[in-house]
Amino acid sequence: MSSLLKGQKKFFRRNEVKSVIVPISPWLTVKKVIQMVSKIPKIMSYLPDESELLASRTSRDYLFTIVHTLDSEFFPGAMKEIEELKGIRLKTGKIQTIELDSEMVRLLE
């Protein structure tokens, strides 16, 4: 909040926000989107400082809405790339794997 008051961070008025619905995908997780946008100063100026921008504490809807409001082509472009990658993997016959962390494995047992 202090960064906002000092003018170091920016904000949107409610009528400026563009909502987005992005399908759940292992390629578009909060962690991966944070990694992608952390290199884009314009987007980072609307998000918490990197030290506070943790996947475990950041709402998917919040992050994706901010990104979409600033770059309405980000998610359609990402989804297109994912579909192209899936097509290449299906054509080449590569097996897709799912990575599970130890906590998820424990819950599934």
C-alpha cells in the first residue's frame, strides 16, 4: 500500500478493469505467469513487489485480470502457443507427464 501512496505502483479504476476467463492449464499456472510478466515493467508496475508476489499468495483471478487489462493479447497468444505445442507433441508421439509435488501425492494416496 505504501508503494501505491508513494506513486511507485499504479492502479486501475473499477471501470478500467477487463475481466478474463482463462482455462485451467498446467502451462498457465500463477507461478508461470508471474515468471513471464516479471520481465515486463509495465505489468509489474500494477502488481505487488516481486518479494511479495508469490504464487502461493497471489490470486489467479487477480493476476490474470491485471495482465489481461494491460495486454489483452497475452492469454489468447499463450493459449495459441499451448495448442500448437500440444499438436506438435501429439504428432511426434511424445508422452505427456504430469508432475505432482509430494503433498499432492500424499493427498491422492
